[in-house]
Amino acid sequence: MAPTTTRVLRLLSLLQDRAHTGRELAERLDITDRTLRNDIQRLRELGYPVHAERGAIGGYRLGRGSTMPPLLLDDDEAVAVAVAIDLAADGSTGIAGITESVTRALAKLEQILPKRLQRQVTALRNATALGPATTGSREPDAPVPAAVLTALAGAIRDTTAVSIEVESDTVEVEPYRLINWQRRWYLVAYDIGTHSWRAIPVAQVRQATAGSRRFGPRALPDEDLVAFVMRHIASTGWKVHARVTVLAPAETVIARINPAVGVVEAVDADSCVLLTGADALETIAIYLSMLMMDFRVDGPPELVAHLRTLARRYSASVESAP
């Protein structure tokens, strides 16, 4: 039989997962029914609300109490919580006064993380830069596997080339930076096969395997890798793209838009071309309305048709207005 403290912690871990019958718990812990009842009582005395239900489908489950007792996390859960708290600690949550609480919570968690887990969290923190804050419409989330993120962060930390499966292709890259923007992840890497810099959506990476080859630093494609990713997203990173002539100086348009919304090219002193994109035409229409400038859509035709539909709706909405 395991020592009492160790056994009670194992029992708590099992109860935090799901409800169990008494027989299941006794067999998992290799203890008698009497010892199980004693351990359940110890947890209750420590503030854990363990509920018991009788009957054929009864058993023990962990309920809600009036206090906040200690919480047990497995390795993956601990890393996930630490990373999520760390990303929230930059103050981008939009909740007033929460930054200090988030920082304290992260400090407490990091203090008790085993070294092997702390290395994963630190590697991901040091390898990640945050994209600019945005307002208005947000694109749909693109979740990524935690194992892929930690593998890429470790390769960045160790300056080790990594083999990644992107959709149906397997490529070898030298990873330099992870960029998190609008709850999406991008990897800035040098592609060995094409000898080019890429901003790779991590959501498209099925697997990442670090190799043994170390690499030296290359001249970066941009001193600001966040800006590099933002330009990539604006020009190629969306499902639909548009070309719009804006009747305003390029400097004025650049000052009004987020770098990921589009690339601006000057035409003359009074006009410029905006190359933009999104995952839906409706989102592009929202972006254009937020410019508060006159513009002309050069393409695609589907966006022109959508804006004509919006124009009819807006016109009809004010026809009877005083």
C-alpha cells in the first residue's frame, strides 16, 4: 500500500477526472473499502467536497464547495494552463484590473512546475511574439495541437532544424519565431527545400519532429518578424482576397488600418491600392466600411455583387426616414 499522503493525492487526481464507483477506486489504489472510506474522509476534512451516491450506478464524485482547495493537474494540463495564463498576462484580455491577478497566478504555477515542464513553458514563451491588437470583426479560430507548438518552441530554443508535415507535404525548415495573432499561430521559418522565408500557419502543421542538425542565424527577412507575418497574412493568408483603389493618400490609409488587413501601394498623391483579404467576403466589406474613405473595388466580382446588395439594403433602410 502506498503511503497515506501519496495515496490520498492519487485518489484526488482520480476524482478530479470523473466519478468512480467505490470498487473502481479501491482496485485502482489497491486498498480496502475501509481504507477508501478513511481517505475520502481525509479529503473532506481538507475542504474537498466529495459526494457519495448509493445504488447500482452510485459512487464517489468531486462536487463544488464553498472554498477553493488545491488543484491537481497532469503534465499536459499544467503546461496548457501556464501557456494560457502567460498569453493573458500581456493585458490583451480586455478585462480591467485582471493583469495583476494573472501575473500572480502565473508566478504561483511556475514556482511548483517541475523543471521538465518549466523548460517547455519557457521555450514557448521565449519563442512567441504577439501580433497587434485588433478591433471589430475577428476571424474564426484555427486551433493547433499543443504537442506541435511545444515541439516547434523547443526547436527554436535549441536552434535545431525541424521536419514538419504541412497538409500533404513534408518539409525541413529552420524555425525562428512563433507569432500569435487573433488566436492563430504562425511559424516564421527558413525553408531548406525552396531556400525561402515562410510564414506557415501552424494549424496546417500535422506533425513537427525536431532533427539533430543545428543551424546558425541567417539574415532575417525583416527586423520585425511580426510585421513580416502580418504582410504575409494580408497578401496570401486568407481564403478570399480583394484589390481596392482607395481615394486617399497611401500614408493616410496606412495610418488607419491594421498591418494584417492589407498591403497599401501608392498610386499618386491622392490615391492608393489596398490589397486585402479575409476568410469571408462579408469581413472584407466590414473592413472597407471602417476605412471611412471613398473607394472603388477592382475585384473580385463577388465582392462587387455583395457590396451592391448591401447598398440596396442601406438605401431601403433610410427611404422612409424623415
